[in-house]
Amino acid sequence: INIIELWDNFVGDADLIKMTCQIFLDNYPDPVSAIDVLANCVDASDLQIKAHALKGVVAQFCAEGPTKLLQMLEQYGAENKLNEVKPLIIKVRPLVAELKTEIDRLLAVLST
């Protein structure tokens, strides 16, 4: 997470950041499972829609690495390139797991 960019994007509103963190955790209690859902998409349109949704949520946290990879997954869905998804899934899975850890830490700091 780019904390400075995140803080600027939320205009220094710690409560809004906390609420956004909590929404993420409520909707993606295990974000790696959400990545596994992407890995198991057999329909390119489904991949595109699910990758787009997760990308939007992840991008709010100014997490450039996973956002770019999710954008690529979304594009692969748009281009019906399901056979190229697995290598990206392998790359994005640990980044999303790390993002969840960072969000947990950020929420703890903002809640003190």
C-alpha cells in the first residue's frame, strides 16, 4: 500500500479509510480465495467481470502491483485468453495476501 497516496486520495479522512478497509475485509475475508475463483473461471466474460471488480477494490488501496496484474487478468478475459491466466494467478496470489495483511495493520493503526 502506498500510504501517502492513499492518505491523499482520501483527503486525510482516517474514518473513511477505516470504513474502506472494513468493507474490503467484509467483502473479501479471504482475498486469496477470490483469486482462486478467478483461476477457476471457465468463461472469459466471467473472468473479466470478476477481475474488474477485485481490481477496483484493490486499486483503492494504491496497491500498484496487484492492481496491474488484476488489470491484465481482466484484459485476458476481454480477449478470451483463458489459457494465459494461470501464470498471472501465481503472481497475484501472494500480492493479494500481502495486501490483506497490510490492510489489517493499517486498520489496527487507525483504530488506536
